[in-house]
Amino acid sequence: MQLAKRIGATVVATAGGRSTAAVRAQRAGQIIDYIAASLADALDDKVDVVINLAAIPPAAAADLVPLVREGGVIVSIATPIEPPDSARITAVHFVARNDSAQLAEIVKLIDSVEITESHRLADLTLVHDRSQAGQTHGKITVIP
């Protein structure tokens, strides 16, 4: 959640009573007790992104759609969410498999990338200008 604060995002997290202190320690901007109130009632406005990491019934997944503003995104790793076209939001159902051969291949690909420079996000204009002038080579990482 540190990155969210650096880029000006507000993180709204859900937690039951037992987990509130742990979520607060991660510095969420708002914590909603999903047992005491619905997300729709607890939010002041629509949000840009919803990340659903819990297995929830399809009806509960559908209830997330109206929480996202037009042009926003819902990412769910458990329950697929299919908003109607009229919602004008993007839904992504992200599923990962624990396949050791695939993971080894990904590691090999990552290790093969030549990272020649790393720069802070604040220096992105300088990096872009140098790239346009042909003064860079290899991959450049940008860090917050």
C-alpha cells in the first residue's frame, strides 16, 4: 500500500472485525467491515479499480460491478465477473496454475533480460528524452 500512497491512490480494503488491525497496519485509506455493511453502502463514490481476491458467490460478484466507475476495471482471481456491456468497464478473471515447468521457464526468460539502467519515476522525462535521442540500450526499469 506504500506504492498506492506514492502515486496518489486511495486504497479501500475490506476486513472482518478480527482482521481490521492487520489491515490498518498496512495503511489502507479506508477499511470497510464487510460483515457490518455492504460495500455499496460504505463507499462514498464509485471506484476506479476493484480487486477481488475472495471466492464469493456469483451474485456477490455481480454486486461489485455497480461500484466501479465507467472506464474502470474489476480483477477477480476467484469468481469470474461478467459485467454487462452497458457498464462500460473491463473485467479480468485472472487464474494462475502452480506449474513448476512454466515457472522455471518464466524465471529463465526474466534472467535473460538485460537491464542496463534503473531510474526513479520522477526521472521518467529524462529517460524518455535520452531514449528518443538514441542514447539508451537494453531494458530500463522505472522504480517508484
